[in-house]
Amino acid sequence: MNVEIVGSFLPPEDLLEARKDFRKGVIDAEIMKQSEDKVVADLVSRQLSLGLTHVTSGEIRRKHWDLDFWFGLDGISKSRFDSGRIYQNEESFCDLLSIDGTIGFNPTHPFFDDLRFLKDLVKDKAICMQCIPSPADLYLKILLLNDANVIFDHQEVISDITRAYNNTMHEFYRLGCRSVQFDDTACGRLCQDNFTKRLLQGGIDLITLHDDFIKVINDSINGLPADMEISLYLSGGEIIVPEWEYIEYPDNIMPKVLKEVNVDKFFLPMVLDNDYQLEILQHVPKGKKVVLGVVDAHTPYPEDCERISQMVSKALRYVSPQEISLSPRTGFKLTNHQDRGLTYQDQWNKLLILKNISENIKI
């Protein structure tokens, strides 16, 4: 049973200090890049030493898990809001997404340089995996940004998004990437009553939105090379611990996503001891892989290995051992990781625990 990662890793303390120096003007952009390169090289070395089959650059160069990718596309720009407050030591800031043209492929997207560097490090020792936000998330973002009084062609927007994503992934493939992971919060958010009520009040038909989400994902990966693996990480959009809910009723999107989205693999963060949640696995088509997120990536506390093993054993009722892997519930990178007691070494300790669990599960 393999161990996989969701993609992101915590930065070490020296990189955090280097970024402070860069913002103050103490070091220049070239030295900052060299610091990031050094950290990525260490991350790759550690991932390979653990025997991971899929390796990432850890999203070390990103500020936002989603916006940084979208800012790199044509037709999308970044605006910034800064405002000081009396009782703050630092200025508050926010990077905002703006649509200022037709969304399209950008041949100079900054993610391409990051992938080139990753490929040079990994060579043929593992599969280079690129994590990007789901196209369904971008479509939902545009829906929420759009003023209620402005009419736009939804299918035209979907077409623009899918074309931009598809061309980008073809370029990923050309650069040596053989695995792309869509990080999706859009589908899981449709399991939240408060959020769906907000959409309904805005005049959005939920069933149509389900179909649009599935279409924008499927069209984005249509026609890619057969040896390029596509996976979908299904989160519920919560900041700290992503949740999605499985309830057997017609307008729950989760069964439809598992049945109809044409990816090769699903990452599913699980809640230990929630046996009912495991029933979602009955909707996974045979032959598709499932990665169960069973280890908490956001706290340094010890894991209950026995409870994890029991959940995996129950999951085997629905999915064959050859199609199951284990992972942390989320990526390790978190803005306020220091407030939660996490250290750079904690993430590697978690992966070692996960590796030991996977090696000792009785199949």
C-alpha cells in the first residue's frame, strides 16, 4: 500500500527569515530565489528517501494555493488591498483576483520554471506531480465575483477556462510532468447547507451547477496523453480541516463527482470513526484509485495508528487493496502553522508514521 502526499510542505525557519529580509530589502531577488531553490532541493531529497512515488516542489514558491496559479493565466490580474489599523503592528493585506479579459493559456506562466527545476532534481527517480486549483474552483470564483446585475455567457466562460487549463497541462506534459492534481473545494462546498442557501438565494440552479462543475473538469483534461495521470483532491473548502459530507439524497454532488468525473484517482480526506462517510466509496468506479487522507497534517499531536488501520480495513470492503493509497488529510503548508505548533520536522515525522501504518496493515 503506497503513501502519497497532497502536495504542499511547510517551509523551514531559515526560508521564513530570508523572506522577511527580502521584504525589508536586505537581500535581492536572486538570493531569495537561491534560498527557495535550496529548500525545494531538500524537500525533493527527503521525499525520494521516503520512497514516495509522486514528488512535488512543495508549493514553496507560492503565497496562495489557488490564486498564484490563476494570476499566471492570461485575462486574470492581481489587485492588492492594503490598510493599516490602529491596533496592528503590521499592515493587513489581501491579493484580489480580477477578470480583465478572456481567460487563456500563458506560455510564460511562472509554474513552468518551477516544474523545470523540479524535473531536473527528480530526473527519473519518481513521478513529478504538479498541483493546481481545480477549474471548478475558478468557475465558482467567477460566479461569486460576478455582480448579480451583470449577465454573462456561462458556457463561454467554461469554454475559456477549459481551454486555458488544457493547454497549460499539455505544456506541463511537455516539460516532463506525468501527474496533475486538481485541488478542489468547489464540489465539497456544495455539501454545506449555508453555502448552498446563499447560492439559491442568488438565483443559481444547483443541479445545473453540478453539471457545470463536472463539465469544466472533464473538458479541461480531455485529450491529454494517456500516460498523464489526473487526480482530484476533494475538500470542503474549510481553511484548517477540509470537510465534505456524504448524504444519500439526489442533490448531493459527491456521488455524481465520483461516478462522472474522468480522473484516474481521487484524494478523499476522511474523518476517523465516521463509518458512514466510507460509504461514499461505493460510488468509485472499478479501476479508479483512491487515496484516503487519514493523518492530521495541521497538528503535531501523535496519531492513533490503530484507529487509522481500522478505517483502512473497513475501506477495503469497497475498494481493492491495489487501488488504495494513504496520505495526510491535507497538504502541510498552512499560513498560521507556527500558531498551531508545527515545525519543519513534524511533517516528515507524520509521513514516517504513515509509512509504518501502510507497511503493517493486514490485507
